[in-house]
Amino acid sequence: MYVAVKGGERAIENAHAWLAEERRGDPSVDALSIEQIREQLSLAVNRVMAEGSLYDADLAALAIKQARGDLIEAIFLIRAYRTTLPRFGGSAPVDTGRMTCARRVSATFKDVPGGQILGPTFDYTHRLLDFKLAADGDVPDADTRSAEPTHVPHVTAFLNREGLIEDAPADDTPPPDLTREPLELPASRALRLQALARADEGFTLGMAYSTQRGYARNHAFVGELRIGSVPVEMDIPELGFAVEIGEIEVTECETVNQFKGSKTEPPQFTRGYGLVFGQTERKAISMALVDRALRWEELGEDNQGAPAQDAEFVLYHGDNIQATGFLEHIKLPHYVDFQSELELVRKLRREAGAPPVQEAAE
Amino acid sequence: MTALDGGFHSPATQSATAFRGVMTVMAQPGHIVSLTGAEPPAPLSAAAGAVVLTLCDADTALHLAGEMDSPEVREWIAFHTGAPLTAPADCAFALGRWDALMPLAQFPVGTAQYPDRSATLIVEVDRLDACGATLTGPGIQDRAQLSVPDTDALIANHALFPLGLDFILTCEDRVAAVPRSTTLTAPEVN
Amino acid sequence: MGLLAKAPAARVTALLTEHPAFDWLRPPEVGSTMVRGRAGGTGAPFNLGEITVTRCALRLSCGAVGHAYVQGRDKAHAQAAALVDALMQTEAAPRIRDTVLDPLDREAQAKRRTRAAKAAATKVEFFTMVRGED
């Protein structure tokens, strides 16, 4: 427990002023514009949108600027802003089969219909620092090859035709929403996916990595990873029909996992799923692995006691705003709590016959 | 006059004013205030219209009971609030005349863990005056009097506390409330 | 309406040069929509996160009503989209189609084609080599 303290207004104001000055940095260097952050630090912007759970690139860029590049602080600002918005409703589920893909790769089939599209990827770069960027050079236009925009089918659909992979039948149950009702366990898959989609990338990555190293091993292949734009369609109550209200970029990852079968299911492949705002493929792959690990119960697998199988552990510790809020509050005044601890320790020492020590200034 | 008219012309200030009014009557059961600014289609009163505009949105399921469930009212609510319409068992708010809302047992009264997951009933009444049943309890200095539709039903509802329903009574441009925390005594029959 | 919502705000406001008198039925309001996905791409829906949306509704003096729901927080974008929606129900419809909707459609298609062409240039054919021993 921490208690309210009074005073310090002047010091706080001065701290804010200094913070503003530090944020600006050396005034002889040009100030960053929101547009520069949005266009040139777009993956940071994407992460803030994904974990802030609000798709608005300009707001995310502003938050990054205000937070001096501290992405968790920026996510905090976005989450706080989000709560001020009236919600007009929910969209129809986005149809990732209608995605205009900028990237689409499969690690399971080399010859997928629609082809493998590398897109703007770091994958085959040499990870050598490019000092040309320090010189701020112009970049040549990317090559093009004439093509008509088309939609490509999901890779899992091919396996599905042979019945080799579990089905994901369409269903229109209204999903639970953890921004409206507190997260409760047991959590349905829909609730777990929502929590994972906004969970901290580092936490999700660590959890996913643990499954690869043998904690709840379920040997995942990336059946398909795709990045692209999908339209967002919403039912408009006053019109009585659905209209497209915008378009978002998302990253989708479907993993294909070995499954030995259970009492009710024949041996087949099972699926893990990741869907994240923006171009965020590390997060989307991690989400798919953790989603699959959390599905042990519904698939009738053994609980190996692995952290990634523990829904309570994953869902209650993956949100970086909850985590940082609780973690950072311990630096706020706890004087009353600590006074009582101090008294207790002194009392115990007296009882144990320890020699009295000179009391420190309190 | 269509379904698209009759909303708040200045939503930010008018809904804040109306919210303050609803909060006042909830906090001081029996107290009657005037709520204006909404011009809903009949049979909705101006006060009930203002309450709906202020409290209902796409996240609050609304049940329309009896004559309130008309195409005009549905369209007006769809445009101005976006509230999904549902059956009594799933609603956060219900709107209707007292008889149409019966039986009260069909509405959610909350759970021991979440007493707030209960319905608020917006009841259109023919008269709303400071006379009739005696109200005591939180928010009431000594006692208050209010013309409630059915004292026994409200006594039974109070017995469920901390579960139970909350009632907002509307008549023309006036509104009052009887939350579940209020103790009622039937009026003496002369 | 989808075309107007997905177009850049600046293009919609630039292309709409007609500004008929109107009354607000609902002045522009910034809010959000919860975007949903489906587990496995095709299964049960789940909440992915929200997008910012601006909506408004207006009525021209002739009685035509226009609605707009557009992504983002640009009130001028929503107003222009609602005006186009209303004007499309009047005699001005063919003119508005020629001067606003068709150009927006061409621009959107050109943008999609450019992206598709860049993506096509990164299409690869992988050849399976002898598998390494690991």
C-alpha cells in the first residue's frame, strides 16, 4: 500500500520542465516530426499500435515522441488515450483470406499456390551496419514486376482438403472482451488470443522460445506467415448494413504442429494462430507458438507443467502496462508501510537479544 | 421529424448535464430533476430519451418492452446510441412501462462477485410526484416520498441487496430513481 | 462509402469542391471500433484491438441524408465523406462520381497495383538442395 503525500508541486513542475528539455535534446539538432517517426520508425510505431491495442499510426508516433522513444511508456499513453474514446461498435471479423499481401512465406511448402513473396524483409540482410544510412542518402526505387493484385489462399486450406489438419470451422459467437470485463479463468481461446495480441513482445517471444527449447514442446512449423492490408467492415446500426470503414495492415502467422491424436481425434496436424496489428512478425510467430501451447487442454494433451502451458501465468503476466504499473509503483512513497516494517524488525531484534544499533535518521 | 432528429444538438455538454441529473437522482433517491434536450419519438418521454442518450451505447444491451418496441423507437435508438437490442435476460438496460416490464425476475440482478452485472430499468410512469411510498436509506436525509409503481416489488428487490435491479422513473421531462439500496414502506391507505 | 473511408483524408477533401449547405444530424465525433479476427483465420472470432474512427451524419437542404464512418481522427474527412454520400442521392450524383469517386477509385487501384508489383518482384522459387545433417 502506498499513501498519498502532499507537497512537492514545485519540484514536480520543475522535473516536468527538465523532462521536456531532455526530450527535445540539443536544440541545434532539428526536432523530429510526427511524420518522420511514422514513416521512418514504422516498426516501432507498429509495436506501439499492437500493444497499445489501438491502430492509429499518427497517435502512436506522437506517443513515441512524447515518451522519448520508451515504447512501453508510449504504449501506456496509447492505452490511456484509448479509454477516452467512445466505442461505436465491433467490426466484422477481418478476412485475412482477402489480404493484399506484401509478404507471404511458408516454411512447410516450397511451391505454394500464389508463390512465396519475401516482401520488405530483414531476413536475408547480413546484419552489417550500413554506414550509408548515416550519410543520409536517397534510396533507389524498389524493382517491380507487373502483377495484378490478387488474393492468395491460406496454406492450411491445402492440408485441410486432405483432412490432415484440424478444422477451424467458422462460428459467430460474440467474443469476450477483456477491455470490458476483467480477464477471468478459465479463459476461452478467443480471450487468450485477445490477451496475446496485445501482450508484450519480449514476454511473448520468451514464452514462445521456451516451447521451442522443450518446455511444452510441440514442434511448430510456420505453415504460413503473411503481412498485408485487410479492409475493416462494420455494421452501421442506422444504415442496417455493413460498410468498409477503413483498412489496416496486419501480420498473420499460422503454425502447423505435430499431434499424435487423442481418444476423440485421429493423428493429424494442429494449429497455432497469431494475428497482430502492423508489420510485427516476430510477435505474430511468438503468439502462434504460445497459443498452441495454451491449447493443451482442449486437445487432450498432457500438462507438462511448462510455463507456456499455464494460462494464468501467461495471461496475467504478459501485459506490459499492468506489469510496469505494478512494478514501478514500488518506487512511489511507501513511508507508512516501511515505518511499520522498521518497527517490526527492531522489535524482533530486541526479542532476539541483538545489541541495539544507533537509529538512522528516518 | 425522422429517426435521425431529436438527439442532443450539443452532445458533449448536454450528455454531461443529463449525466449529472441521473447521478443526482441515483445518489438522492426520491429527488426529482428535470431532464431536457432530447426529442425522442412517441411513446418515449423527453426524460427517458435523455437517459437513453446519456447512458446507452454500443456496449450496453438494451431491452425494449411492450409499446416501446416500435420501429420508430428502434431506429431512433440505433442512430443515436448504437445500443444492441436484446432479450430481458441479457440486457444492461430495459425501457418500458411498468406492466410491460413484468416479471422483474427475468432481468439480471448481478452475481455475488459482480453485483454490477445487473439491469437498470428505465420505467415510464404516468405520474411522478413526491408523494406515496416512503423511502429511506443511503442518500436520503431522514425520509423521502415518491410515487412508485409497485411498492411491494421494490421492497422485494431491496431484499436482494447487494444484488438487485436499479430503477429510473421517467415522466415527461422529469426523472427520479430508486436504486436497490433504498428501503421502501408502502403508503398509508386513508 | 468504403472507398471514401479508405482514401487519404487530404484527397477526399481536395477532390470535393462542392460545399452545399447542410445541417448536422450528428456532428463529427471521434471514437473507436473494435476490430475482430478469427482464430486460425476462419474459426471463432476474437477481439484484436481497436481502430480510431470518425463518424458524422448530415442533411442537405433538399433533404438528402449523408452518413460517414471513416478510419482515423480527421473530422474534415468525415464531413467530406458524408457530403459525398448525401450528394450521391441527388441530381449531382453523376458529377460527383466523375469528379470524386472515380478519381479516388483509380488512385486506390494504382496504389494497390504498385504494391502488388513490388511484392511480385520479391517472389522466390526455392529449390530443395541436399538436406544437411543436423
